[in-house]
Amino acid sequence: MSRAELDEVEDQLWLVRHGETEWSKSGRHTSTTDLPLTEEGEAAALKVAPALAGLDFVQVLTSPRQRARHTAELAGFPGAKVDADLAEWAYGEYEGRTSVEIRKTDPGWTIWSHPTPGGETADQVAARMDRVVARARAADGKTLVFGHGHALRALAARWLGLDVSEGRLLVLDTATISVLGVDRGVSVVRHWNVIATG
């Protein structure tokens, strides 16, 4: 689909994952820890700006975490409205740990299939993402959100009417753009995990 065709379609939810942080680079689960972007993360976030420039968004929302807010600023949206529902999945006791470390004491653990002690349940995340979906669907035009890996994957699953656990099928890299939409009444993925080239 061309840029012109994308611009004509109004029923869209655009997703941008924040740029790289030291913890995302090393695979450490990061939810409430408020880390800044690395230099590489800032450079990648700047490359998102040209891809979004000139598009008409009726609402632009961001997670409250600085890594998402700063990505929004660098991408050309310093006025993005903070939306607590876009915060990353709360990892509880697994905050700051890698999956390999977690599996030493919790074999086979994934965020999609196992509980997170002291963190959020999949149902709690689904409730938050459903509110974001409702706001996007109620908007008269395109919505742009800046957020996090697991939360945005969960958001995409809920947009498609799937269980949050189906987000496991949607790999999402830092500083990428994804577009969800509706085709003939069916919620669809139009583009996924697109790396902005600046």
C-alpha cells in the first residue's frame, strides 16, 4: 500500500515502539523502571519522524515512561498526550531480569503464558489495551501511540479481537512503526515492525 493510500484510510491505529534503552538492548524486562534512550535509541527515534511527517493524526498518545515520551518528541510529536494505559506490562519481581535468568527458577516462563509474581495478569493488561482500542475506534481519524514491546503486541492482539497471549506471535523491535486498520469490516494488520530509514 502506498503512502497516499495509507493517508486516505482513516480507521487506523499507528504504533511506535520506543527507541533502544540499555535494558532493551540487553534483554532485561523493563516496565516501571524509567530508563532513558541510548544514543542509538535517540538516533533511531529521529528516523521515525520523516515516516510520520505530514500524516494527519486526530490523537497522539504516549506511555508515561520517559523512553516513550522522548521517542514521541524525537519523532515530531512533543505534545503527545500521556495515557497511563499504554505503560508496559508490569513485570513485578521479574523487573530488570532477562528471560534466561527468570527461567532458572521458573522453567519455561514467558510473559504470554506464565504469571509474573507481583506484576500484572494478562487480564489486567487486556483491560488496559481494550480501553486504548476503544479510544482509537471512537476517534474520527488516525490515532498514533508510542509505547512498549509487550504492551503494543498485546494491543495489536486486542485490536484483532484475539487473546492477549496471541501477542507472542508479533515480534516488535525498538523504534519501529506498525499500522493496524480495518478492511471490509475486519480488523487487520496493515504493516508490522517496519524499521524507519529516515
